[in-house]
Amino acid sequence: MARPEVFILKREIENSVREEDFETSAREIMRAMQVDSGGRTVFMKPNVTAGCHRNSGIVTHPTFTGGLVDYFADDTGLPRDQIFVGETTSITTTPEQRELHWARSGYTEMAREKRIRLIDPADYGNVRITPGRTHQIHNIGISRWAVADEVFYVNLPKLKTHNLGVVTLCGKNQQGIMIPVHERHLCSDAWNATFGSESKRGRDWMRVEDHEAWQRTIAHMHWDVYLACQPDFNVVEGVMGRDGNAFYLGRNFPCGLVVAGYDMPSVDLVASQLMGFTPDNLVYLQVGIDRGLCPPNLADVDVYNVSDGETHRVEDLAPFTADPKFEVYRDIPADYDKKDMFEEYDPESDTLMASA
């Protein structure tokens, strides 16, 4: 059986990230890997957290997604009306709010410029899948866009940390393909499964071991979703990475990184390592390994560096690892001393700034 392959591109960034860094990095890695949808319609699912600005470091940057659009259209010849970018919104989100979220994140402008459509996968229904070997969720509704044979599904997360899952990579990004929307509130579902629905919701009492138990539950859920739907391709936008709690408290890192591959677990294993996390300190990976879904270590993955359009096998990830390493803020007492490390996200900010 062939070993999974993961490709890393690291772009040297001086001072601050520029718009062209996103687009150029996206097209370069796709060209080096010669990714081909086989003529199938392409559906890309970025991480577009509602209401966050394009330059916040919180969302998959629209210019990076636009670079992928241009690759499929110009390099592979796929008609632009066969390329779609989608993200689900809350059941309480009005059409006007949805448009505002797309616009604020920069995706409305990108879609207009690239002549493609933005969609909400929830508008198109789902397929119920009972994959077997699941631990927490067993009958899973998955967007038709992600499982249709005629669609090439690209999982497109952001390189960042998360206050519960610790990392937000390919596994967590797949929450956005769970339909109906009310079934993808996995953070609260994992809380109820771990502590009971009547337990106190605040985190001021939570010990590290309690948080890790909660992590373990949601990790099982993310791997259950993976059993229901394996993306055709995965590419992590880490041109600008972000740590902290994944939302409004964190630091932006000009990493210049892109991590890509066809095997989702291997991509997450490598991307986690580049952030500073390993199976020894990341419950998400531990669960995947224990269930036989994720390679046990990096020695089980062939890793390649993309440079100047060429690929070269690498044995040492140290030159690509973030410095300083990413720090997670879990919003629990054990992390309160870390809070001064991070900055509050300014929702009015419109600049690509690095705070680390």
C-alpha cells in the first residue's frame, strides 16, 4: 500500500504579508502537485467564520481561495461556472446577514472578480450516511456537494488554534459540510456527551483533565465525520496563521505556509507538527491514531517541499516549523496566565498585520 504524501510550501515573507503572497502560494503548490479534478465540478469549502474580516487571520483568506479558483480555471481548463465556493451559516442567519458575512470576509469581491458562485451548501440538502466504526455520531448528514460523485470536494481550512479542539485544521473544518446545520454544533454536543446536558456551562471550574476529556469527545466526532466523508483534496492556508482561541483573542503569524495532500489525516498530522503540536500533546491526533485512521507518526508519511515549482523529499520539518510555536488559549483557568500573550481582534481593522 502506497504511503500517503503531503506537500509543504514555505514562502519567505518580509515584514508583513501581501495579498499576492496568498494567491501566488496557492497556485504554486497546486501546479507542483498537478491537482486535477478529472473534469468534475469543483466545490471548495474554506473556513469563513461569520462576520470576521478578510484580514483578521481568522478566515481562510479570499485571495488564497481565489488563487485556487484561477488554478482550476486557467491551469486545468475547468469552466468557471463549474467552480463553487461554499460555507454554511446558522439557521437563524437571514439572507441579508449571509451576504454581509460573505462581503466582510472578502469573498463577495473575490467571487465577482473570478466569476464564480458562492453557495450555502445547506440550501441543497444532504445525504444521510451511516459509515460504521463510529464512536459518537452514527447517522451523519453530509452536504450533497461534498459526497456527490460528480463533484471534486476541496477541504480548505485555516492554519489556526482553537479553544476546544486545540487546532482548527481539516478535521474541524468538515463541521461545515454537516447538514442540517443544527447537527453540526459539535462543541455543545461534545459538552453534553462528556459532562451531561444539565452540567454547568461556564469554564471557570474546568481542570486540564476535564478539558482533555471534552477534547477527546469532539475529536471522536470529527473522526466520525471523516468516516462519513473523505475530501478529494485538502489544502491548509497558513500564509498567515493564527493562534489563541481561534476567534477574537490571538496572534497572527506570517508563516508563509501551505500544506496540501489527498489524505486528510496525514495533512493534519503534518500541519499540526508545523504549528508545534504532536501526538504526544494533541488529543485530536491521539484519537485518530488509536482508531487506526491517522498515521502514528511522521515516519509513516512521505513529505515533500515545493520550491520554485519543483518538489523535493524532506526528512526534517524543523526548517518549516513556526517560530515561535503556536500557543492555544483554551479559556480555562490553567491558561489565564497566558492571556497577556494575545491581542484582542479589532473588528474594524483592515490591515494584514502580524502580531508575532
